[in-house]
Amino acid sequence: MKQRNEAIMLSHLVRDLAEPAVLLGAAAVGVGLAVWLPGAEDGAQRLITPFLMVVLFTLFARVSLGRLQEAARDWRYLLTAVGLNFVSTPLIAFCLGWVFLRDEPALWVGLVLALITPCTDWYLIFTDLAGGDVHRNLALLPWNLVLQLVLLPVYLLVFTQTLMPVDLSTLARAFALYVAIPLGAAQLVRWHRPQVAVSGWLARLGFAALALTVMAMFTGHGEIVLKRPTLFLRMGPPMLSFYLISFSLSWLVSRWLHYPRERFIALACTTTARNSPLALPLAVVLFPAHPVVALSQLIEPVLEIPSLIVFSAVAKRRVQPVTAPTAAWFADPRTSGDDCAGYVSEENQT
């Protein structure tokens, strides 16, 4: 029995190390393609959306609508996440800009614009990859979308003295591409072909699509690191500080509220992941005389994705390895039923 447990622990260790290694390798390949194939950026950027939709489809195929409805009734978690995303995060972003970038007002504005609104797609992927509560974070998504649309004009007026035209079409397109279409397709598959929804190949397809998404994203944006090293070095410290503060604040709040580990991971992912679909278009429209504001929106995901990959690897190593059924992306989800595979529900253990 001891040898069997040791073998299981070793297999989990290999799997947990393989996932972030593959994703970081995909990022490195993407930067290499951007350097060696100068015309590849535009084509790579066009591939990000379809690849990301495939990843979200494979993720949503493991989402139970029953558990999603239950998660939507957890008002304590929803209010906690909304409070961190829309109250503390904008203040942290503004203060970090004052500390690091007050001598560069355009970069300060770019930092605030990049960080004040939460992500609406990637955070779900990394919640699952790290073994977090996907159902609660999916239930949070409509609030993230609506509140950022309502509050973003207020934030921009307060922090940058800029009036923002409200653009419903950008958020509507993001919701359709990254939520409605993949979620609807996934639930149709669960309904008509349940054996496909729990098949091992679907999980492996999702991870392969995620690696391709990361590679395409770094091919499209990675050359900024080499073309504008000074800009990258100026934006790096405040953004990395933001990620560390967000992780730490999520941990403190989760500890105070006695959240199980999977809920802490979910909270950390939604409060750390930024890169809202509104940020880049607004930077181009509102600050045409300051292109550095738009460039700063491209730097944010280049720093964020590796940070979330590392966080996912660290978070996974803290999950009980012997009793966990299988890793979410590399193994067979049939062992986990409706639950997202790859983590142990600490809520059920207590």
C-alpha cells in the first residue's frame, strides 16, 4: 500500500510539473516565433480567440449546471470577490502607479487601465488548472461583466480625469465568444453525448488548445519585450507587485472567512487575472496622443500569464496528492463525475 501511494504521489508530481513546464515552453516558443517570423504577429493574434474558445468549451463540458446554480447562491463568496475586484483592486492599482510611475503620467494611466477591471475568460482556465472552484467563479462572471461596464467610466473619471463613452458592443462580443457559445455548446454535448463530456481525450484537447493559446498570445505580443525593453522594465515592478499583493490579500481574506483551499484558489484567480476586453480598445480611443497607454495593455498579459502559471503549479502542490482522483488536464475525468477533476474538495473533507 505504501509503495502504491508513493507511486501515485510521484505521478502527481510529474504531472504537476509537466503542465506549467509545457505552458512556459509554449510562451518561449511564441516569443521565438515573434522574433524569427516578423510577419507572424497578426496571424497569431487572430488565432487566440478560436483557441481560447476551444479551451473554454472543454472546461465548460465538465461544469454541472446544478452545481453552478448552487454556486450562484453563495452570496458570501460573490460579495467577497466583487469587493476585492471593484473596491480594493482599483485603489491598489492607483497607489502602485503613484509609487512606481508618478514621473511618467502616461504609464501611470496605462497601469490603472490595465488593472482596474477583472478578466472575463483566462481566470476560469487558471482556476481549473490550479484546482480551484470553477463553478463559483463562473457564477461570478456576469457580475464581473456588468460591474466593470458600470464602474469603469467612474474609475477613469476619478483616476485619469477622462470621460469614457460606454460601449456595450465590446462586452457583448466578449460574453458571446467566451461564455455563451462555449458554455451552450458544452452543455449540449453533456446533454446529448455525456460520454464525450467525460472522456479523457477532451481534457487533453483542452490542455493542447491552452498551450496553443499561450503560444499564439506570446507570438502576437512577445516582441514588445525585445522592442521596448525600457517600457517593459518600467511596467514590470508595479504589475508584479500587484500580483503578489492580490495573491496575499486573497489568502488573508480566505483565511479570515475560513474558505477551503479550492475557494481560496478561485478567489486568488479572479482578483489577480486582469486584461479585460475593454482595456485595449479604450486605451486606443481615449488616449490617441499617448500610444504608450495602449502598449501597456499589451505588456500586462505578457507578465500575467507566466505569473498565473507559476501560481497554478504552486497551488496544485498544496492539494492532497494521494486522494486526488486525477489531474484536470492530463488524466481521465470519468473518475470525477460532474466535478472538475484535478483537486480534492476540502469542503467535503471538513
